[in-house]
Amino acid sequence: MYLKSILSVLVVLWVGLGFSQTKPAMDVVCTSMDKEIFDFIMSDLKSQPSLKTVTPDVVGSYFLGRPYVARTLERLGDERLVVNLREFDCLTLVENSLAISRCFNNAKYSFDDFTRELKLIRYRGGKINGYTSRLHYFSEWIKDGETKGLITDVTKAAGGVPCSFPLSFMSQHPNLYAQLVAKPSLIAEIKKTEQKISKYTFFQLPKSDLIQHEDTIQNGDIIGIVGTTEGLDYAHDGIAVKVEGRLFMLHASADLKKVVVTAEPLCEYMRLKTKQSGISVLRIRK
């Protein structure tokens, strides 16, 4: 399903490329390897004449086996766009896969095109205006993505039930965020965002009913897994993959420490996750 030839070439690519720093644009942090990886993926996609458009699962398959690393975006100092195609957490895998698919589908093939797409996806209104302009909560990521025309939340139409998120985790635990420790004045801004997003209603497909709704979910849909931790919204996210009619998820796994497709259908994967209650489903707009 995920093109063994691509993966074998990627093994050579990962091993052969160095990690030397390249001179990025003023608001971009990256390495020469990140550019090489992007160029390889784009070139490989373009080499397939029958491939007119791609969904994020297709792009995400290029990253199978890559390491899971938390907090790859966190750095002190002025907020800049961090590009890392070498290692991922759950959200950066989704963001990078979405950005590259949007580039290919809109015939935007340069690395600069990619960084513009990534910035549009990752920041409120697509603009970098300090640490608090980054979409830290996935619930706001959803609302902002809909406003920008990137995604449509199809959870309600798929049979989802209402849910809300009384957000407070970041403002209540600033010691967990280096930027908030370094600049406590940002906590008030974070709290305003939490209060705003807490007023919205979202929808989820409860995990107990998920198997009944698998047919409504498509390859490449973004999956947000609703969590139960106080003050938070989503516990995890990934990309929908259909295998023989069943719903699986391509994701950066903190447990397995790498990018994988779940070994079992998503409803079974979630069954033993006591802090996960259901999923939201986000469809990519062309």
C-alpha cells in the first residue's frame, strides 16, 4: 500500500544526507536535510504521471519509520517557523503531510512554497506574531483551519455528538513550557485564547460507536483523538488510512517512538486507551 520502492529509496536518503545547517530565510529554522527530503518527495510524486492529486496519507507514508520526538518546535527566542522532516510528534506529522500535499495539488513545488503552506497551517491566520500566535490547542487548530479554508470538520455529519473543551492546561501549567517560563507575561495571552476556544462546541464520534461510522471516513482525513485530561482537548492525532475497508491511522507514536500505521483498526487501538473518548474527523479541502 505504501510503495516499498519509495521506502527503500528513503532509507538511502536518510542515511546518506548530512545534518549540516543551511542558511534559511529569516523566519525559518531548518537544515539542508529537510530541503533534500522535501525535494525528494516532491520529485517522486511528480514522476508518477497518473498521480494528479494526493492526500496527506500518501505524503505521510514517506515518513514511516521516522523517529517520534516530542517538542521539536520548541526553542527560546523569537518565534520562527521550524521545519523538521526528519523526526515528528503527532501534530507535526499531520502538518507537514498536509502542507506537502497542498503544495503538490496546487503545483507549488519549491521549498519556499512548502514553508509558506506550513506557516499558513501552523499559525493563527497564517501569520507569525510571537509564541502565542502558534495554534497550540488542536481545537483552535481545527477552528482556524476551517476559517482559512484548509479543512472541513465533518464529524457532526458523520454522526458525531456534541462536546466542549474547558481549556486551561497551558495557563495552569506554565512550568511545562519553556517559553512561558522565560516570559510569564505570555500566560495571560494564552489564557485569553483558552477562554475563547472553550466557548465553542465541537463534535466527536464516541469510540464505542466508531466501528459503525468507519464507512464515512476517507483516506487522508485528519483524525483528532479526543482526550479526557482536565484542561486539555485532544490527546493525539493522525491521518486516516483505509485497509480492506477498515479504518486505521497513520501517526507518530509516542509508545513505539516512530511513525507507524496502527497495527489494528482504530476502534480497537482506542479500546484500551482509557484517556481517549472518541475522534473528530477533518476533511481536506482541495
